[in-house]
Amino acid sequence: MADGLERPRTPHRHAARVLEVDGLADLARELERTASEPDGVALMAPKGRLFAVRLDDVPLKAAPLLKQELLAVGGDSAHARGIADHSVAATSAVLLATWAQYRRLGPKLARQPFRLGAIGAEVERALRAYVARGPRPLRGAHRSFLLGDRPRVMGIVNVTPDSFSDGGRYLAPEAAVAHAERLVAEGADWIDVGAESTRPGATPVSPDAEWARLEPVLRGLAGRLSVPLSVDTRHAEVAARAVDAGAEAINDVEGLRDEAMRRVVARSGAAAIVLHMRGTPATMQQDVAYTDVRDEVFRWLAEQTDRALEEGIGADRLLVDPGLGFGKSAEQNLELLGHAGEFRSLGYPVVVGASRKSFLGRFLGDPAADRTAASVAAAVVAAVRGVELVRVHDVRWTVEALRLVAALRGGPEPAEPTAP
């Protein structure tokens, strides 16, 4: 045994087994299989799954009260040991409770001082966002479209001479247009066109040069695609022209850091993918030191989306991307991929792009062109974690793999689980 104790082997008279359940809806289905009363299933399901919620910057005086109230509802929390002797002013905390326990916790925190009511409201918002599964509309510059009904695939079209995987293959406008149409035929739900390489150390391209590559492709695709079209750019003037040429969304590798880009998105009504990256493509791999990569990336995306909302960009136009390969080590990229579902707590659709990236080669030793299997595996991991959109080169293989993920889900999570 793992604890070092020998125990007598007992017969398998009752076929005891630990159930693997993926979310509250899956748990409810397992309860239904016992022929339990439907009302009983509704009461029990919220009690059967523990949610671990992390908080940062919980004040010294709030942390003990938070733990006390969690214990009172049957949960628990962990915080810094310095809270006991007042050697820290604030702490991170991890809360452990079921959905039903969190529902009882909220009103109790609302009656407490030290901003515990606000903490409770933020915990509830994160939980609701995390467990919510199912279709949700995303508004683009010209029309709305659905995400969340199943894992969806964004096909990559690089109109560049120097992209790490397929640079130069689709530089000619007619080649890029044909490739985009081929990806849609293979099952792509979204097409992302980029004209500046964002590989590590890439040479920057001027907005005019970028637009000269993009314009004929966008004009060639206008009215020919049945799926949304986004443009991968970090230049506000290129984004504005792209929306005028028919793009629905801007995929900004600088995560709306530029005020001019935020103005373009707000004014045009385009959707925007907010991606985490340190520095620029030319400098991003020079600093990959993080104290806690998941926490720092999450907080940065939270701050950027909050700023976007304050400046008039609608919440139903935003997506978030943890930025695999953008200023992270191979190990950090793997950690972000394995925990990509955590970013659902922000309340926006999550995009993940791991396709053919160097961190996959780090673990496999294959050149970029031979990373199809690893890229598809990464897309499956992301989809299983609840990521709504995966950005890939190998559309056909990814689409086929994600059909299995969709089948395994067996239906969406309830947007608001029933609690007693």
C-alpha cells in the first residue's frame, strides 16, 4: 500500500470501484444509474465534487474568518503559516468545498467584515464560469457565432516567409486563399490569417508591409468562407483595415496592451483574443522566470480583460489565450496546457495554440513538420480540459480526434447546478 501498511485482501463481492467523473453532469448521470429518485440526484450531485479555488491577496484579518466560515459549512482552506503570527499582511489561499458548500458559504461571507463579501462574490463568479458548459454566442465585427457547443478548431493560414512551421508555403495570395478553403473543407470552424511571424526571435514587420501581405488574401476570401475569419496582428492600424475587409476578430499576441488596439476593437465591434506574452516576439524568450506561471498568466489575463471591459469592449467579444510558446519554457508550456481549464474561471472562451510548437519537440525530439501526432494530442488535452477553441495547422486530424472528445462529454454541464 502507498502508506506502507499491509492489509488483508477482501473478496470483490460488491465490485467496489472508484468512479471517474468529469464534472457535475457526469456525476449526475452516475447517480441516475442507481435508479435513484430524480429529486435525490438533484440534491446529491452538488455534494459529490470538490472544487479547489485559489485566491490571491487575501488580507491578514480576512484569512482566519474565511477558514472559519468554510469549516462551518463542511469545507476547508489553506493559507500562509504567517497568518497565525501576523508576520504577513496578506496571503494566497486555496479553498476546498463542494458546490453546495460554496452556495452556503456566500451568504455567510456577505455578513462578515474585511471585504469577505466581495471575496465570496468573486469565488461564486469564478465557479459559475468554470462549471458552465454549452453553447454561448460570441459577437464579431459583422455577425455572431457560437462557441462551447463542442470543441472547435481554428485553422492557421500563415502569409509569411519565415513562420517556424510553414513559412513561405502560402505567401502567394492565391495559395493562401486556397489553403484557407481547404482547411474549411477539412472541418475548420474558424480561420486565422497572419502576415507577421511571431516565432521566438522573429524580425518585426512594419504595419504597411504586413497589410500588403494581408490585403489580397482578405479580399480573396471575402464572401467565400462560411466560418469566422480572424487576423493575427499586433498593429492597431492593420487590425482596423482587416475588420473593414471582413475580419470578425483580432488575434492580438500582445494581449490588447496597446491603447490604440483597444480603441480599434471597441470602435469596430470586433471580437478579440487576448493572449499572454512577455515583451515582443523578438524578446519574449529572454525572460521566462516566473514565481508561479499559472498564477501570473491568469492574473495578467484578468487585468487585461478587466481593462478591456472598462474601455467599452463587450464581455461577449472577448476570448483569452494563455500563450503557449510566448515567453515560457517547455516545462511551463506543459503546465499551462495541463491546467488550461483553469482559465475558464475568467468567464471567457479559452483558446489554446500548441500546434507544432517547439516545446512539443523538446519532449519528442522531432522537427516542427513531424509534430502532427503531438499537436493533435495537445489539442485533445486542451479540449478535455474544457478549452473551446484550439488553434492548429493540422485541421483534418484534429477535427477527427475532437469528435471523440465531444462524444465522451455526452452533453453540456448545467450552467447553474442545483443546490439544496
